Amino acid sequence: MFAHAYLSGEYENKNLNLPSLKKLSKALDMISSDDIKLKLNNNHLEYKDKSLKFKYHLHEDGVITKPKLSLEKIRNFEYNLQFDLDFEFLSSVLQKSSITNTNKLYLFTENDSLVWKLGDETVPNSDTLSIVGDEVDFELESFILKIDNLKLLSKVSKTGNIFKINSKLGVGCIITKSGDFEMEYILSSLKN
């Protein structure tokens, strides 16, 4: 999974080598204010207010290998399928993943509805659980996602999320928005 953030405004272009989005998210969750000001120092981000302060250290350039997929290429992907994604529904589906004891979610259409299937079709005699979601006006063959990636996303914004899929390339993009801030999570379908 790749994550790309947009924030409207005038800024200088800066690369941040974030070692763990989950760790940073947990730190940001501790801040009670909606207005968060992070200071970028040499090798870390710093936050200070009256009741909380933390440092979040960044990796040096070269520690995190750059993906083969360029940001420009990601921005130019065309998606032929799109639907609203309710993260509360997604979170509810993911909570049931312990029933199947697998790390895959198959997303496909059946009878004009999205089906969210937990299981692993590559493992013989593996348990499955299918949950029928919203009605849609398109057809989708299995788009296979890692449950761990989706668990990270289910803690993000609860409303206004869009899932776009390029069914030919097997690439998906989940977009979350909050005011002037937008996150894109690029996911590729696993092989079956």
C-alpha cells in the first residue's frame, strides 16, 4: 500500500521518510485540538502544547527505498469503477476476520451487489465469511486486499470516502478527505 497526502496551500516541496504511519497516527490521536502544528527539525517532527509534547523521528534519505511507481504515474491512473466506502461498515467487516483466521478480503460483485468475502481461496479447506454490501451498477471480478492494510484505513475518516478501481490493472485507490486535507491510499490486488 502506498499513501499520498495533499494539503491545499502554498508549501515548499519536502520529502518525509516516515518509518510508521501507524505510530504517527497514534501520536496525533493524543492531540485534543483540531489545529495541529508540527515543527520539522533535522531528523524529526516535533509537537508541543500545554499538556503534551512528542518527537517523531524520521528515517534518513535512502533508508526507505523509493517505490518503482512514481507519484506522477499514480496521479495519471484512470479508474473505471468507483463507489462510496463507509469505513464503519468496513470496520464491522474487518472485526469478523478472526472467524476465518485469514489475511485476505475478496471484493467482487454478485447479483448487482458488492460482496465482501473474508477467506483465502489459495488454502484448501479454509473458512470463509461473505457479507453482501451496497447495490452497484457495475461488475467486478475479485479484487483481493490485505486485511492488515484495511485495518489501518478503517481508523481514518468515517465519512466521505471513495474507493476507485482500475479493474484491468488490478489497482485501487481509497480517497479520504477532511477539509483541505486529502489522503490517497493506493492498493494493488493480490494474486489469487
